[in-house]
Amino acid sequence: MFNSAQNQQINPKILEEILLKPTSIWAPFSSKQFKSVIIKYNNLSTPGPNQISWKHLKAVVKNKKCLNNVVNITNTCINLNHWSPHFKKLSFIIILKPNKVSYDFPKIFQFIVLLNTLGKLIKKITGKWLQFHVISNN
């Protein structure tokens, strides 16, 4: 195997060592985890392609049944090893940089990527859980 960035050969024994490491069970997410993460987001941020803002999502998860549905969607995605294409959709805004004479080159533009808000929440919670799990299990 080769690392294309450095063009150096990777020792295949590293992969064998990873396979020999003990595995652990992925614990399902809880409503509490979602509530603790979503509260930190700014209500004024621009919504993604689904046009759902953090303000709207916070209102949705205040309803216990809706929150349980979001938690179930997340746990199902993990259990099926599937990330829905709906969460992968994004939109971006192009902002022109000031004081440029010509806009003929892509470097002149600044892009802002807007992700699906629910997908962003799920990725954030998954990342936090994974970080906690890795640290707590050394």
C-alpha cells in the first residue's frame, strides 16, 4: 500500500495490529445527549438546504416524541452503517472578496458551505460520543 501524499510504503502489519485490538459495542444515543449539544448552537446561524434553522430544530426537540424520533433516526443510521443522502446535501454561498479588480479566478471568491442542520447535529453528537469513548477506553 502507498500513501499518495508522501509516496511512502505503509507497513501492512499496522493494519493487522488494528484488527487484533479489542472491539467494543456502540452504545445507543440518548435524548439527554441531544439536548446538551443542541443548546450550544446559535439561533441566528444561516440554515442549510433544508431551510431548518437551529431555532426551529431546538423547538422540534422540545417535544419529547419528536426528540425520540431524532434519536431513533441517529441510532438506526449507526446500526445500519448508513448515512442518508438527505444529510449529505449542502448548499454554498459565494461571497466576492472586496477590492478585487477582476473576478476571473476562483481564488477571488470565498465560499460558505451550509450543511443540512439535522445532519450537522447528528455528526456533532457522534463526534462527541466517539471522542469520549476513545478517551475513556484508552
